[in-house]
Amino acid sequence: MKAVVIIIIRLLALTVLYFICFAAVSAALLPIPSEQPSPAEAGSILAALLTVSLVSTLVVAYVIVRSRWAGWKLMLAIFFVFYGVTTIMPQIETAFFVRGLPPGMLPRLFLSGAIIAALFSLLAVLILGKRKPDSPESSGHRLDMSTRRWIGKLSLIVITYLVLYFTFGYFIAWKNEAVRAYYGGSDPGSFLAQMRNVLRDTPLLLPFQVVRALMWTAIAVPVIRMMKGQWWEAALAVALLFAVVMTSPLLLPNPLMPQEVRMVHLLETATSNFLFGCLMVVILHGWHQPNVQSYKRSLCVPSR
């Protein structure tokens, strides 16, 4: 019981610290709206930021607690993963799609995200007591594969991501009238017709998403390597990072995107990213059967 109380206190403390880091860094580096929010709007912003802080903390804490790594190695890994999912991946799409950003806004978004990720990663590892590993780190590593196997698996991951991205994007996001109005487009009536329009009007979108699929994989690799337990724990960790930590900031009011559009994108990306995270780990790691020789050694059965 005492251990449960301690972990709850640590999680609450980390949630508050994330809230403070996010609010302070954003206020210092990002433009302040000219119009002050009403008390009701301020309450909604506060509730949304608390929600983002809590869910992000819970997911990252799960990864840290179940990690085989510790100390600076874990801090750097969490920074890389957290900065990747909260800033790099969403903001490169912002740079690709949004043309009306205020001058200097995009660099400030990347800088503020880096500072928040650095502070939060350091505090999370320290507060959750992962200065040193719980047990000697295993010498074996997941994802030890030949170059040929890596190429094959990465190709399958790219195809999986493209299928999920465009199907969820069309059937969940583009079917919404508010989303089409926001981006100034129309529904051609079918998925194949929409894909023809995409390839004709934005030919760079397909190679751009291929690069993003590989970037998602690079973010997932350290998580898969560090996680204890079976393959499904790594799959759950990656899926939650992609679906919850990446998309939860859409709960926050955004002067560049109306609320209805944000909520549709939240549903679209949370569902597709969760599925993609699970499938990526299955493709990369899977539910491999135990090595026969290792199993024999554990039973003290001599190999022939």
C-alpha cells in the first residue's frame, strides 16, 4: 500500500511540474493572444492543459518504470522520444500544410518543445527513481537484424503507415465538412478519387509521408529496445506515445485551428496512430517464439 501511495504522489508531482513547464515555456516563447480569454474560456484552457499534463505524464511514466535503462541513457532516450512525438512529428506537418503562420512562429514552436521535453525528461527520470537500473542491463538487444531484413520490415512499415494515414484521413477527417472548409477542399465522392486529387494537387505529400513513416520508426526503436517484458508491452508503449502523447495537445485551444477541426483531427490521429504503433512493433519485433537453445539451457537439457 505504501508503494502505491508513493507512486501516486510522484505521478501527481510530475503532472504539476509538466503543467508548470508547459505553461511557463509557452508563455515565454510563444505569442500571447491579443484578446484575453473570458473566465469560462480560461477555465476550459486550464482543464485541457491539466488533462494533457496528466495523460502525457502517465504514458511517459509507464515507459520509464518499465524501462531496462536508467540514468542519463534513459533521460536522453525519453527526451528523443518525447520531443519527437510532441514537437517534431506534428510541427513538420504544420510546416507542410499551414501557410499562414505568424513570422518566427515555427522556430519558436520547435524551441519551446525542445525546452519542455528536456526539462520533463530530466525530472521524470529523477522523480520516478530511475537514476540506476533496477537490475543488471541485459546484454541482448531486440531488433538485431540483418540489413536485408531491416529494409524489408521498413518497407512494410511505410506501406502500413500510408494506408492508415490516407484511409483514416479520408474517412474520418475529410468526410467532415468543417475540415474541408478549413483546408479549402471538397469531397470527390470516393477514396480513390480523393487519392487521385492528392497526387495531382499535392504530389509531395506522398514522399513526405514516407519520410514521416521512417521518422516514426526511428522514434519507436529506442522504446522497443528499452522496454522490459513481452513484445506487447513495447507495442502498448509505442501505441500510447503515438496516440496519446502526440495527439493530446489538440485538446488545447489553438488560434490557428477551430475547435471542431481539432476534435476531428484528434479522433483521426489518435485512432490511426494507436493502430500504427501496435502494427509497427508487430512488424519489427513480433511475438517471437523463445529460442530453443535458451529454453534447453533453462531446463539444463544438453543440446545435441
